[in-house]
Amino acid sequence: MMMKERDLLLEEPQTEEAEEPLHEVRVATTPVYYPPEFRWTNDQERCARCKRCIHQCGWKALRWEGRVVADDSKCVGCHRCEAFCPERCITILPNPQAFKEHGLWSVGHRRNLWKQAETGGVLLAGMGNDLPYQVLWDHLVLDACQVTNPSIDPAREPMELRTHLGRKPEAVEVRQNGDGFELVTALEPGIELSTPIVFAAMSYGSISLPAQKSIAMAACELGTLWNTGEGGLHDEVRPFANRAIVQCASGRFGVDVDYLNSGAGVEIKIGQGAKPGIGGHLPGEKVSQDVSETRMIPVGSDALSPAPQHDIYSIEDLRQLIFAIKEATNYEKPVSVKIAAVHNVAAIASGMVRAGADILYLDGFRGGTGAAPTTIRDHFGIPIEIAIAVVDQRLRDEGIRNQASIIAAGGIRSSADVAKAITLGADAVAIGTAALMALGCTLCQKCYTGRCSWGITTQDPQLTRRLDPNVGAQRLVNLVKAWSEELEEMLGALGVNSIESLRGSRERLRGIQLDRTTLEVLGVKPAGVGA
Amino acid sequence: METFRQTRRSHTRYDRGARNISGCGLAGMMSLSGERTDGRLIREAIGLLHDRSNGLGGGFAGYGIYPEWPDHFALHMMYYSLEAQEDAEKALRHNCEVAREEKIPTRPIPTIVDPPLLWRYFVRPKGDLLVERQAPSEDDFILDLVMTINRSVEGAYVFSSGKNMGTFKGVGFAEDIGEFYRVEEYQAHIWVAHGRFPTNTPGWWAGAHPFTLLDWSVVHNGEISSYGINKRYLEQFGYCCSMRTDTEVMAYLLDLLVRRHKLPVPIACRVLAAPFWRDIQQMEEPERRLHKTLRQVYAGALVNGPFAIVFAHKEGMVGLNDRIKLRPLVAARKDDLLLLASEEAAIRTMCPNPDVVWAPRGGEPVIGTLGSMEVEGEPKRRLEEASA
């Protein structure tokens, strides 16, 4: 039997009308059978035959033949059907079909190789790098107060998470003025956050409008930031633009002077943690009337974001664009520059600050994406933990740390990760994958197909209407509030009552099971070494 | 030489880059009119706070003790070996004109054991070097020298470097240290004293308080929970925290804020113990903007965690608590005297009948300025009573 895999390059998004792929793939002469990833089962005795699962599946993996029948090869394991089964009778299992084990040739490697032998295509993937690299967050532990200094009870004492992003002077000038004091120094424009957690850049196009609106509403309610990504600003989210970072990426989609002036700040996107060094591609089929208006491109045309920005081939070019944007926004908006964390990130970051960036957005190699070539996603870039540590230290060594804030992103899973990122030296963190999970995402990693059954990474109105922005926003607010409260708990345990007393305070971190070089790079002592 | 080898061994055993954590007792007295008194009262006061220390560190700082050397930096040095003394003196003579050098007078007492070699030098920077290195001021030149010696001359420490002031400190109970250094022989218009309760390894003379830099001296009760970031913040400005005591960052922060950034002392206090955002929100403009700006720019200088400090400089004495007052500090006034201590009992040792005694609120400094009878932070009530 020849199985049709869904993970093929250039596969068109499925619509209700077209059940089969629109174009045939090149088929190798020798068919290779490989079994599906999941096995879909339901308990026939408990099944109420309501067919809800069939309707919920965006992948058309289920059909009705007097009972629900599954085509396992189409199941991506997103659990949408299971979540909506009133009888709770669906179980999705990893396919137990066994291959002979091999220490070198994992089943994943074999599967990918077969796909490519069949199609001759580039492998695509969604979300972030899923290979089992060491997660440094899990090798860092925080300090707590005992005896010599008291911990602080956050339920009784004020705890401060307020954070300010942007360029700051090295010193403040204050003059004595009669009995009082007069401030002489004026700050450059910055952004105030109620909590050091912002939402990562996700464009309308890569995610659905209800998903983006959920995030935008949540950012406004929380007093933090959302980010347009490279997709322009749709009218429906424009009311929330005062809490948006508007992005200017290599395709310049949706960019005009009004757009640049409508947000809290502007971001120049150089790179992304999930796909350092490459651009993006929104297929023309996804460019609906709505998307076309928002991106300012013709309906049905491919939206190609080039790999580099074609007016930035050097650091001095970046400076020109930064100041072009500052001119266009009358020096009233801070300018952020987003890069993927790569080997030379510290030197690059230093150059960015000297080029005029007010905020550095560092995206680690675990960062998510709507679509990226698997090989780039899984093998490029460095962990965000390392990037924060080396950039913060480099800027301090050069005495320019005050000139830019650092937003760290790429694999922040919990408030503990947030606390550790800030302790390493970040001013704030950005969450993308975590935010989508709050909206229902189960990490099936099939965003690039445009068939998301949860209505998040799709433009199919049948699917996007599943997401109610009011509900979505509430869930995001809940998440960030919960994390913020946990941050306050952690500050209390650490005996400080303000987030700035933790920021960059690596003395409060210890490493476990880390080699000496990694500890040195992180600027963290091993567990067991005292103050 | 045997003594030296032993000293050095004990020195290196505890000298592994560990930071001393400590609880403490502190006391300060100042004559606002500049009248000088000898060190007996302050020694008695800190002796009363005996139980707040554990014999592993004590010290005094006096202002106005070297009136015959008003323009010379008085460098007090500790040497753990003759080689250290040789190296440090080489550095001193290379950089400074040394007007006088002598052993710091001490009195051998049984409770003070194994002291390092204690010397003092009255110096001024060499004029040509000042120009050559483009030092912004003599202070900066001396600061740089102090940092260099403390960091790079093994076994040598500058523990006092101001003009017409000096620090006397070491390992032992404060009252014994006072006797050892013969503080009753010095006359000062400001005295501060400290008895220390370190919770980790002893044997570190330079780690005792007061901690000083140029004419700043700080005595500190508390553990700075934000030490990690305060240290990294200071490193950006060339300060090197080599004394392994978190009090050091207090002294450097004050130097940075007041001497280098020229912030008025009350504003510097608001940086160290910043008002909460919710209080800033309640302020009127332009005060609100001032405090918002200070917090944003000086986030790395916010000192978090429990502390009560008394710091002195040539123009006055200041008492300050952390913003939620996690350590005791009591203040009192009597005529031209301003008194500060961990406990009221110590104040009454120095002055049995003060006019007013009060407990300063968290984050609200008590500031005494030489030549002014008004003390910032003193309760208004007293003034009204006085006028009535």
C-alpha cells in the first residue's frame, strides 16, 4: 500500500472542497511503505456516534462508515477530536508498529529519508526545534533566603515586576532647586511593561486573525506588548496597536508611515530563532482578500520574505534603517532589532546597540515558527540561555548595557524559565509557542499545512471561527497573570521585592551537571559553591 | 618569618573568593557643629551591642582625626607579608609623593590575635602622572590606585583612603579592636562603629567594617540580596569588588552616585532604597518624573534585601534602612549631636538624655549635614514642640 504523507513540500492547504492534494507529487518507482505516526482508536461501546470528531478533524483523517473510521496516515496527533468527544472514548496512541532499533538511524531519520526519496522535496516543519538537545534551563537552579537574610512574603509586601524597555542614559542629572530637586535629564522614549513577559512576533497570515486578536487584547489588558510579525496591521487589531510592536521585516509587508507610527515601538526583523539566515514564504493560496489588504500585496500572490533585508548587507546599513525609522516616527518610538541567536551573537548585539537599536530581541534556537525547513529549524543557532549570558556580559564589558534592553525568546516554558532568563540578564522575555498553547495548540507541529484544527495557524474560515478572541484573550491573561504571580513568589523567596534586583544577578543562579566551560560562558557558579 | 607564614596560611585558607555574610551592630555619632570628641563614647556604645557581633570583626571610622594633614590622602594599609608590603609600597611610591609613613599605633591585647602588618601613609598623587593619565581628579587617581592594589597586590589591602579621616578595623570584638587601635587617642567630629557577626569563615581583617573608599565610610547591618547585580552594575564603571563583603558595594555605589554622578545625597539615598512604584504613582509632577527616571536609570543600583547602614563622608552622616525596614535602626538628637545605632540602648550610652529618639521608616534617610542644625528625616513633631 502506498501511503500519502501530508508532510510534503509545497502541499497546498486543504479546503473543504479539495480533499486530495491539488497536485500530484513526483512518485519514485519503488514504493516504500512506512507506517503512520499515530494510531487513532475509539471505544466502540462508548461511542455515541455523534460524528463530532469527524467534523472537528481539520485533517480529514476520520470518516463515517456506519461508525467512525480513521485513516491513521492523516492523523497528526493534535487531539482536537478527543477534546470534543462527549463520551471521552477516543484514544490516540503512538503507533506501536516496531522497526528494528538502531542507535544511529532513528525512526525519524528513516521516515524523513523515505519522504524525500519519494518526493525529492525539502522537508518542512512547524513550531520549534524538537531534537533532544540539552535544555540549559533544566540545569540552572535559583537561590533562596535562609536565616542570614529574610525571604519576603509577597502576600504581605509589595512586589514589583514593572519593567521599562528602551535606551537609558548612564547617569541622571539632578539639580538642587530651593528646597526640592529638579530633574535635568530627559529620557528617550521607552515602553513600560507591567510584567516582564511580552508576546512574540506572530503575523496575521502565519496565525489566524482570531488568534492574533486574542493576543492583542490580552497584551492591552495586561499592560504588556504584542508584536505584529511581518504581516501588517489588520483593521480588527488596530484598536490594540498602542500595545503593539510593529515589525518591519525583509518583505516590508504592510509597512507604511502610518503603520510605523501606530504601535508602541518598531522592530526590524533580521532573523528568527527557528530559521536563522532564511526568509519566509506565504503561499499565494493563503493570500485572501483580507490578507492582501493587510499585507499590501495583490490577492493570490506569493508573499516572499527574502532571506536578508535587501537594504541591510552590513551593520552600517542597519544603522541607516534604524534612523530612517526614527526619522519616520519623529524619534518618538523605540526601535527594536530582532536577531536569531547565532555563534557570534555577542559581537553582533554590540554592533546593533552602537547602530542605534534601543531594544535587542534575541531569539534562541528553540524558537517557534509557522514553517521552516526542518534541517534549518533543527540544526541552526544556539540556545537562548547562552545568548542572553554572552550578550549581557559583552554589553556590560563595553559599558553600553544601559543603551539597550534585551528581550529573550525561544523556548520559554514556565515562570521558572522567565526568572532564570532575567537572572541571566534579560530585561524581559517573549513567549510565542507558550501563548499559542494557551489558545489550544498541542504542539502537533503541522502549522505549515494551514489546516490547524484549533483555528490558530490556519486561514480557513471553517477553522478560524473555532477560536473566540474573548475566550482566547482571557486564557492568555490567565497564563501571564499566573506566571507573574509565580515570579512574585520567586522574588519573595529570593528576598528581593523588585524585578530589577534579580535582573542579571547571576550570583543567585547555580549550575547543575554543567561542564566548566558552559558555566563560564553562562557566568554561573556550580551548585555547592557559596557566595 | 614563622609568624608571617602562619598568617599567610590562615589568610589563604579563607581567601577563596567567598563573600562574607553577616549580621551586625552599628553606631554613629556626629556633632553637627563640627566639635570633636575622642573615641571612648563610641567604643562604649558599640561595646554595649556586644551580642550583635561574634568577635569576628569590628571597626571604627573617625572624621577630622588628622587635622595636620588636611590635603593628604591617609592610606591605611594591611599587609599579610613583607613581600606584599614591598610590592604595595613600590606601587605607592611610583604613583604618589609620600609625605609621611608610619606604623599605625596599636596596643597589644590578648584578644586580638595574628594582626596583619598595619601601616599608614600620607600621600598626594604625583602631578605629572595626574596629567599623563588624564585622571579627572586627584580622587579618581587615588581610587584607581586603591583598586589596583586591592586587586593585584597579593596580601596587601588599602582599608582607608580619605583625607583627614581614618578607619581602624580588624578581627575581634569591636570594643577590643577599639582598644587595640587606641581610638581614645583620636579626636573626631563624626564617629561610626561596627561590630560584626559573620556567618562564614573568619580571619579576614580587610573584610571588617567600616568599609571605606576615599572619604566615604559605610557600616552596614544586613545582607544585600541584590549583591550579584549591584556588583555587575559597578563593574561597568570600573569598580572591582575584591573585599568579598557585600558592604563594599554600598561604598562604591555611594561613590558613584554622589562623587561621580554628582547626585545630591538625599537623591542617592532614594536610588539605594527606591520608593515603590505605587508610591511614585501617588506623587505629584515633576517629582513623579524624577523618581521614575531614577528608578529606570539606576535599576542596577537599587540595594535590595535587609539593611541598615550608617555612612559618613566629609560633610555629614547618613542613616538609611532598606525600603521595607528589615533591620533595626534608631536615631536620636541632643543639641548639636546626631546619634544613630542598631538599638536605643547604644544611643543612651553615648547620650543618656536625648531630646528625641525615633525609628526612621524604611527607605527614609536620616541626613545630618555639617554646619546645619536641621536633620532630614527628623520627626516634625519635635520641631513643633520646640517652637511651642
